[in-house]
Amino acid sequence: MAGRLGIVAGGGGLPLRLVECCRAAGRDVFVLAIEGAAEPETVRGVPHAWCRIGAAAVGLALLRENNVTELVLAGGIRRPSLFSLRPDWRAAKLFARIGYRALGDDGLLSAVVTELEHEGFRVLGADQLLQTEIAREGALGALRPNRQSEADIEHGLQIARTLGALDIGQAVIVQQGLVLGVEAIEGTDELLRRCASLRREGTGGVLVKIEKPGQEHRADQPTIGLRTVELAAETGLVGIAVEADATIILDRQEVIRAADRAGLFVVGVRRS
């Protein structure tokens, strides 16, 4: 029988969805909420503790005190500078070994996952708990991409693969063959907001979001939700393409309904 699950919670809707999933399954859960990142709603009514991101020794102690045996990392965390991170002795020991400044986000997350496993925790991917919310190949709703959008998706996949291989980001927005913006440290929501003023006349653009090549699958999985659809509509896009069998779609039915109302397609695609 699985032991108590710990959710290390950052921002966004994924941590709360995991909590809801555990409740529905009767799974015992403890949330370690990261200060400045996790939403208060995530921990409402569930055993939890708050911890700053640089306090690794405190965080590990809290997980052990609450009998956590399995862990899932979920939600966005804006990566601070080493100075503002204020690492305690445990975090400093890890960063000295891996080279905090030299690693991109995926390299850092991979190192954190390895460290947690060395500490005796079994680290799970969010997709292992949310199997029914993984994007499959093909259109989710009533709409499908036209020929121009299909070309933009293919171009976006090429750009996103290059970005991911350099550990920069997961997403890109393409309109009529033009790259309007690529995701970096700001995240997908801010990418969408930034591109709202950059759109061209004519057929709207497409958001393409995929998993980084070689990415540690149990950390930072590509995720979209209702807010993604709302922002895509506000930005004037005509659709969203996500990597099939790799992307989590939060509140799938709500996403489909919202996309259909907004006249947006949402489609699962495969990397070639």
C-alpha cells in the first residue's frame, strides 16, 4: 500500500488539482507549500506547512515529521537569484555540488529530484496521479486547425524543440509563420500577455507547448488549464497545440467548453 503522499506546491492550479485527486481517492496527503509561490486555496482544509524555497533542511524535516514517503513536485516557482534564495546549510551543500548558477531550470529540477531520492523519498510525476487528464492525440473540442494553423503548429514544434534542448522554455506563439514570442523565465501566462500587442492582421496565431527534450519527466510537466484558454482568446489566438501523452490538461471538460465558446481549437500533437 502506498504511504503518505507529499505535494511540494508551487503556484498555479496543478497542486490543488492533485489535492482534489487525493481526496477523491481517499489518499492521505500532506502539502509542503512554498512561500511566495503556492496559492492559499491549495492548502485550505488539508494538512500542510509553509516553507521558504531556500530552507531545504526545514522542508526535509517537515516531510519526515509528517510521515511522507512519496513526493510529487507541482506548480510553478520563480527561480530566485542565489543571493535572494538565502540557502540554508542543506541547500548550500546541494548547490555547491551541482553549480546553481551554471544549471538551467530543468538541470536544477533534475538535481533536486535526484537529491530527494537519495533522501529516501519516492518521487512521482503528476501524470502518474492524473492519468485521465493527460492530453491525447487529436482535437479535444469541436474545432480543428486549418491549413495555416497546421503550418504554424509545425513551425512552432521546431522552435519549441530548439528552446527545450537549450533548457529555455516549453512554449512558443507562431502566427502566419512568424514567431511572436517564446517562453523564458516569465512562464506561459506572461508569454500570452506579452504577445497580445504583437499579433498581426489576418488569421490568428497558435500557442505550441511541449515537453523539453530529455526533460526530467517528474518535474515541470507542461500543463494548461482554463486560464490558458482565456488568455489565448484575449491574445487573439485561434488555437493551442500541446504535446500528446506529455501534457496535463487541468479541468479538461471546462477547458473544452471554454475553447469551443471562444472559437479556439485545442489539439494534442506529437513531436516528429
